[in-house]
Amino acid sequence: MSRLSSANLELAKEIISRYPRARSAMIPLLHLSQEQNGYVTREAMSHIAELVGTTAAEVYGTASFYEMFKFEPIGRYCVNICRSISCHLLGADDLLHHAEEVLGVKPGGTTSDGLFTLEAVECMAACTEAPAVQVNYRHRFRVATEHFDQLIADLRAGRLADEIPEHGTLARVRQHLPADKAAGNVDPGVPVSPAWMEAAS
Amino acid sequence: MSTYPWAAGFVAGDRPQIVTSRFQYEDSYTLERYLATGGYEGLRAALAKPAAQIHDDVKNATVLGRGGAGFPAGTKWGLTPAGKFPRYLVVNGDESEPGTYKDRLLMERDPHQLIEGCLIACYAAGLSQCFLYIRGEMALAHERVGQALNDAYAAGYVGKNILGSRFSVDIALHWGAGAYVVGEETALIESLEGKRGEPRLKPPFFPAAIGLYGQPTIVNNVETLSNMPWLLRNGVEAYTAIGTQTSPGTRMVAVSGHVKRPGVYEIVNGTTTFRDLLYGDEFCQGIRKGNDLKAFVPGGGSAPWFTPEQLDLPFEGRLVGAAGSMLGSGAVMVMDHTTDIPKAALSLTRFYAHESCGQCTPCREGGTWLERILERICDGHGTESDLDLLIEVGTSICPGAFPHASSSKLGLEATPFPYKMTTICFVGPSAYAPVHSALTLFREEFEAKLTKRTLIPVTAGH
């Protein structure tokens, strides 16, 4: 059941077709499976292994290196609080403690209603807008404690559903590479110099 | 305090703009706006000339890499072995150095500029396929670049026979998934090959010789490539007329921490001083609440720290290197006199300890040791010997003199950048950099936190 669905299998094949070596599609396919199920399942990893021509162990070995991949269900909203230097200097520790109290969980924990997972994370490239927070990898800037309370209230009430999709959906826009417009993959094993360079020499 | 509500963090000013010229438009990320503001004209100009000539232009303009090392892009493109094809372009959009963000803004606000930059690089250096690697946590950047690529393909700017020429290249949008070390170019290539993001040993082989799939590969930063359209549209002379001879053009700099107006600024390269940046009216307007400046990190979390004594240094790579630090990724973090220095050092060191990929023992074990020792010092459980232990562990990652700034108060002379290292990449040394700076410049703050208890040694047999 939690192998890739037939619609996602088509997407997976399209993604694989953009790389000269199928294995390069590993991370995008892991994201796709996380989008489908909210986390990366064992069956999905076996399916991805079949698709890119490797073993499930290799897929897990790769996936486990990257923090965004979860191997068990987490909350609908992954609430990440930055604690790196710029946010630290402007009150990230206090914000994190506040978040722990509001949500009643420690970093890594999920609320009993399954809505929120709290994470203490490192730099999210919003350092001038500290302290910064991400919900499902969408930024919130200069988050004072009262802003945080409002954010949680809005998420609970479903008021941000348009802006913040459920955990797993990374980008709502996909690249589509039209066959008639594509230049095509360049095989690393075929030593061909580019046509425009030949023309010049 | 951002100039435009749609570009949070960015602060405009009456200065030359090379990469942020479209930030003033709310719809700057659309193909329509891009074409109405000179978009893809740099590519047209490039295609009208032989590739070698475009490569020469980029070399002559001395476009320095904006990712951290500051290596000239044109020179890098020339390091591929002659006649060895195919070659690939990998765009490094895995920005995650603490304090740094500019690539995220450039991808969100002007994705077509980046795409055009990629195309110019591919044309000039004979790169046959491009992979645009965006950090996983940047969902909006994915959406903007994805849409821009779809539009650019539909309009014939990317793909087969671009603008009716013999130039054909595909750009594939690739996703990261949360790993700082992947910003190191060989780790980026490993990750793009569908593996764990562990850096490769170099030398002997740099990516320009042996990279993606074992082929010559150029890895360029997002900001570096975003300079190319303007350069091609306006010419080498116009580009080098801005900035200095060794550091021409502009740079995106993020100034964060205890300043009145933190922000991302596009500054003139090489001439703007740190004093201008921190205190200038058009920049950060001074330290918050009129407080005193204690220290600042001049070039991303890995950079050795400066104190007010270094304020008059210009934002120029060689000078900053000689003064004992580096410009790195264009991130300045400012600490005022209220800052708890050991805690600030802990925040930085924890980052690198956390992000160690685990390949090299000095980094994997040493980074964690540094973090734990700092933690117990900050918790009031540290002992005098812990300060020596910090240095001992740090020296096992970076043997010899570690770079630091001069200090007339402490009678220190600057030790120039860079350091020696016992690790494959810079993550290990980066864990030690904040510890070394903090301990060298503010040792008394560590001593004040040490426990006054006498510890009873554990003897054999107990």
C-alpha cells in the first residue's frame, strides 16, 4: 500500500528520466514518497530501490543521512525553531522553551493530537529576520512568543491551509521537462564534445 | 525594516545593483517581468560570439566565487582537462552556513537570472548538462525556480537549440534533504549521485577534473552565476568599474545579530568597510540600543572572529585573510557587549558538531567533544583543565597556529588565514574556529563560569 501509487510512479519515471544515471533521482524520489505518506516507508524504499537499480539497504543508507526524511509518522505540521547563532543572539532559546510549553512536547516530540512535531534545528537562512521558524519548510520571520501562539492557533484552526500544505509536500510546483523541448541526457560514458564548441573550432 | 514587503530581509540603497536590480518588483520572479527588464539579453549576447570569447570575458572580469572560497569563476571553468567531454555544471544552492542568506533570496526573487547565468556558464565552458541543486528546506525557492524553468523551457530559453542556435542544454531541478556538509562541492556531487553526502578526498582530483559520474564538473554558487547575465549584457569594463581590481563587482552580504537594522545588502565589493556596514546610515545604523560592539564574525559561522579593532578593514578577501579571518559566504554576525561569549561559541560549535558527516575521526569525535565541554562550562560544571582540553581537541583537528585577529589589548599579532587540518573538509576546523576565537579574545568569560568545587580524582581500584 505504501509503495508509490500509480500516479506517483509516473512522476517517478519522469524524474528519473532527467538524469543520466537513475540513482541520481534517489533524493527526489524519497521526497515524493514522503509527500505521498507523510514519511518514508519501508515499502517505498524497496520500491525506490527497484526503480533506481539498487538495494533497499542502499536507499535507507542514503536516506538516513538526510534530516528531512522521517521513517515513522510525524505531525501534520513540522514546526522547526532555528537555534543557530543569529537566532540564538535574539532569543531563540526563550522561543524554544516557550514552544515546548505551548505544545507540551520536547524537540523531536509530536503532540498527542498528531498535529505538531517540534524540532530544534540549525540555520534556515533567515538570519536577519531572527528568531526564525519554519512550518513544513515555510518561513516565519521575527517570531516573538505572541506571534508563535498566533501561528499555532492559526494552524490548529486550519487558517493557513492554503499557504502551508501537510508535512511531506515540499514544493507544489513540479518541474516538467517537455520531451519535444528537451536537449536530452548527456551520457557520461560517451565522449562527445558539445555541438556549439565544435562549431567554434 | 525590509525595503520591500515581498523580499523580507533585503534592504535596498543608492548603490550599484548587479544581482538585486529586480527586487523592487513584486513579480520579479515571472518570465514576463524578467523579459521586460533585460532578461535573457546576456544569453543572446553570449550566443552571438564564440564560447571561448565569453569564457575570456568572465576571466577578464575576475568574477570571484561567492560561495566561500572566493576562487575566480573564469579560472575555475578553465581547469577542466582539455578535450575531455562531457562536462557538467552543478549549481550549489545548498546555502546553509550560519548567518548566510542571499542565494535563497536570489532564487526566490530572480530565478530567471540564475537560469540565464547557468546557460551562459554552460555555453562558455562547454558544459553539456546542468543540475540545479537547491537546499531541501527552501520550499519557496523550489517552487519559484521550478516554475521559472517550466516557463523558460516553454519559451525556448532552455533545452534543445536554444534561441535557434546549436547550443542545447537541459537544466534539471534537484532537491536536497537537509545536510549542511552537502554545501561542500564534492559532497554535493556525491549527493547528486544518490549517495550519502560525504566529501571526497581532494587533492588529487578536484571536480573540474573528476566530478559528477567521474566526468569534469564545474560547481558554482548561485550568486556567482547570477552575476553572469549583467556581465554579458553590460560588458567587462562596466563590471570592473565597480569595486576594486582584485574584487570587482558587488557582493550580497547578510548582517545579522545585534544591529539596529539587520539586513541583506548588495554592497560594492572591496571598498565598503565593516565600519560602514555596521554603523553606516545606509546599512545597519549602529548597534542596537546604543550598546557597545563586543565582537563580530566577518564571513559566516566558520570564520575566526574580529573585534572593534578590525572595523576599518574593507570587505576584501585578501586583506581580511591577512588579518586572520575570511570573507567566506558574505555573512556578518554582530555581538554587542551583553553577549554571553561562551554561549555564543557553543551555539556555533554545536552547529558544526551536529553537521559532521562522520567520515573523519577528528571532526566526528572532536566536534562532539568541543560541544560537550562547552556545554558543561556554560552549565557551570567546567574545570580549569577544560580550557586546556578545548585547545588540545581543537589542535587535533587543526594542528599548528590557528588564524586569529590582532588585539592591542591582549598584545596579539594576527595569524593569517587559512589553517592546517587533519580532516577531508572544512567542517571539523569550523567547529574549532568559534572556540579558538572566543577563548583567545575572551578567556576571562570562560574562567568566570568554571566551577569552584574541588574535584576528587578517581583512582585505580575504585
